Amino acid sequence: MEKKLLEKFGEVYGAGGEIREYFAPGRVNLIGEHTDYNGGHVFPCALTLGTYGLARRREDRKLRFYSVNFSRLGVIETSLDDLVPSDGAGWTNYPKGVMWAFEKRGYTFENGVDFLIYGNIPNGSGLSSSASLEVLTGLMLKDMYGIEELTMQDLALIGQYSENNFNGMNCGIMDQFASAMGKKDCAIFLDTSTLEYEYAPVKLKDARIVITNSKVKHSLVGSAYNDRRNECETALKELQKVTDIKALGELTEEEFEAHKDAISSEICRKRAKHAVYENQRTIRAVKALKEDNVEEFGRLMNASHVSLRDDYEVSCEEIDILVDLAWKIPGVIGSRITGGGFGGCTVSIVKNEAVDTFIETIGRKYKEAVGHEAEFYVVDIGDGAHKIG
């Protein structure tokens, strides 16, 4: 892989100079969806799928970007003096946004870079290709410009800041945190209100994590994602009139039920209910995993999907078909939508002996139902972003 990308870099930008290589993973969230901006817990893991980046410093202030995935676009050229978002910049808005966020923190860059990327995360799948690219860019800048004081956690926060303020996507911290802080064979139990976290080994013994891509692409910027966040903020403001909380994630289910009538809108009440109940489900799911109770973990995954479908309303017909099909297959421990929603992927825990049946059955029945094929990835949990070599 690296050899091919090095050859491609030389082909695009010319040989010579010091070319450095980096990798940042995508993520899948096992449970804890839409809790990260509500001060709750999440439980993501980094994947071995992700984004590779090769970079070389320049003598001038030019920035040149090339994506192997979007090779038809050729080299996209801009400069350190033009770090503003634009529709025409396409995918390069993500690395430019991170550079802009570094400058907001007081770091200045005198030299531009030639930057080549290749990602094997399916675009628009909800496995966080954008967060992966942001963390990758942050790591590249930290390394190439010798900014040693920045931690990997700082890079996650810079990535989130750039996505919120440069790209206009009001996401929480989960995706960038998982990409920066991932650990092989572990998921990250993260309290998003404090950024306290622990690694929990994912020991599935005789089962695998299978991601199913609905091949329905979603673009979350300017979509219902930001609406959901606003609805939760409205609910929080009304709850704060009757109870002393800073975030929905502070409430137990019982406390929510006691105070929910303070929320005047039925829609906002449903959104808040999901945020509260999903947070408690996540806490219980991690406890179940630590106790080797994978069946209970699966049951909570299923309940998470029902809540995301009915209370948070971020599923869609194709995703519901995938989940319903999964629930009917013997050997499926749990299955739910993962990621921001409105398309993308499901995550399932499937017993080893059922994986082939799962892929064959769902593949066939999904195509019959919707007219196009799904894609399946039997995934491994990998490390967070790192320099290669």
C-alpha cells in the first residue's frame, strides 16, 4: 500500500525531498448515538479502515492537494493565505479547516505542503471519513512543523472545532476522538461532558463485528442533524427551568420522566428522551461487556436502534430493512444503525458461524427490497492515528 502511494506521490508532485506518511482510522460506534453533543457517553472503536496521507513541505506558501479517490479532480491548488471554505474546494475544505483551526490557536505556517491522500472508508457511509481526514491533517501538521506540545486529544478537539466552525457541521467530539485515540481490540468508553475515558477490551470470543453499508449516502451538513441538535438544546433549556442540569446526559431515566412535562414540544420531548435513555443504555452496555454478557450488550444495541428510529427519527427505510433482516437471522446478537443517520451503515455483532449466512441472506433480500446492493465489511478494531515508518 505505502509503496504504491509513494509512487503515486512522485507521479503527481515529482520525486525528491522528505515525504512523510501517516494514517488515521475511521470509526464505528457500537452504542451511544447522538449522545456526544448532549453531554452523554459514547462507545466507539477505531477501525483498520481509514485515510492514508503522504506529505512534503514546500519552500513557498502553496498548498497542493490530491486524492487518489477523486483522481478525476486532479491537483487542487490553494495557499496558506486562502484558508476560507468554499463549495468549489470540495473535500479539501476538511484539511484547510484544520489548518485554519491551528492558526486560530496561534500557530503560524510559513511553508505550504504537497499532500496526497487515499481513503478506504466508503465515502458517505457514516464511518467518519471526514473526522479521519481532519485527524490525519492535524497529525501531519503536528509532525511536519514540530508542534510537540499538542497531544492526540488536542488534535481531536482541533478537528471538531474545524468541522463545527469552518465546515458548518455541528458535530460532537466522538468521531475525531475515536480516530485520534483508538486502541487495537478496544472500544473507548468516553464521557463527552468531561472527556474522561477508559479503554474497554472488546472480547467477542466467537463473534465478529459486521458493518453493512446501505449505499444510501447522506450529507449531514445543513441537514436534519443540526435540527436534532437544536431540538435537544430547546428541550434542555426548558428542563433547566425545573431541574439544575448542564446537559441532558446528566439525567437518569427516572429524573427525565419526572420532569419531561416541562418540555412543551412533543418532538423536542422525544429527542430528549432518546438522549437520556441512550446514555443510560450505553453505561449499561459497557458494564455488560465487562461482565462478558455479550447477549445483554446485543439487546441494548437493538433497543438503541428502536429509539433512534422512533424517538430521534434519524433512520430511514433502507436502514430499517437492514436491521429488521438482521434481527431475524439466528446468531445475530445485536444490530443497529450507526453514525449520524439518514443512510449510511448498520453495525451488527454476529456469531462466527452465522457471518456467511448473514451476508448472503441480507445481501439477497436487501437487493430484492430496495433494488441495489449493500456492502459488507467484517471489521477489526485498530489503533488510532499514527505516523507510518
